[in-house]
Amino acid sequence: ARVREQCDIVIEMTTGGAVGMSFEERMRPLELRPEMASLDCGTINFADRYILNTVPMIRAAVTRMQELGIRPTLECFDLSHIDTVRRLVDEERLAPPLHFGLVLNVPGGLRYSAETLHFLVRRLPPGAFWTAIGIGGRASLAAQFDAVAARMPQRGAGDPDDSPVSQCFWRRTWPSLSPTSRSSSMADSFKPEMETTT
């Protein structure tokens, strides 16, 4: 409430939680009624462990978000997660506009590369919006490719102040592009000017 009183921003909470948390524990942040919340769209390998997200669990989370008026960020760690979202759209549980968070470089998940990100983007439903999320030391690469594809870098609460995402300011205005028309060739075609703080 204090944040909303002082600035007009969209607040997004996570329901991803951590390894070992129950589904019920991960759903508790929804009761704070943020404007948006992350929704893991499938089970995730996390190093030698995993975070369980069955389709019935995902359906239950979608239902609760709808009851509270919360818009989900559909976090996908694998191609099958995108197909699960398509399934939920076919079941009329989700409706456009859809916002995806494509998460790469999780230990045990897809490694980050511009080619992998491009492949996932091409499989998104028409008209979908997306954000690239890189985990760990290669997060800056995801942020750079994401910006080239006409998206602003997104800083998470866990990003250190000296991270490349925190320090870079994009000074170029990118051409308007339809959400699913981007290609990895843009990384070669456009050279974003970066300014870093000292």
C-alpha cells in the first residue's frame, strides 16, 4: 500500500517460490493482490532438485488469479511450457493478451543463447508479449538481446546495483515491431548504445 501511495507502478509478485515450498505456500503472495504475478507453466528441474507444477496445479493458480483480478506472467522454462499455455487457452482458461516470461540458464534447464531465445519466441501464440529472463552470470546477455528485440531490460529485486541490467540505459528508440516478428538477426543488425554509471 505504501508503494502505491508514492508511485504509479505495476507490482508483480512471484508464485515460483523456492525448492521445497508447497503449492499452497507459493500461492500466498496472491493474497496481497498485486497487479501481476508470475505463473510457472510446468515442472522445473533446478540443479539436482525440482519445483513441481502439474497441469491441475497451474489451472488452480490461474483460477485464483482470475478471482483476485491478477494478470499472470506466464513463465516458461521449456518449450513444453509454452504448449501448456496453448492448452489452457484452448480450454478458455487464459485469454489474450498473453504475457510470457522466457526463463533461461536455470541449472538443469535450457542454457541461454540468442538462438534458443529466438526459437522460443517463434513458438509463442500470435500477438503475445514477452520478456527474456536470464539467470546468473549470463543474465546480461538475455537483457541485451531482449532490448534489441524492442523490449526494455527488466530489473528484479534480487539484481545487484552493479549488475549490467541495473547500469545500462538504452538511448536508442527501436522501431515498432509486432510481438512475434523478431529474429535473432536483429542482434547483428542493431547495435544498441549503452551508457554505464560509474
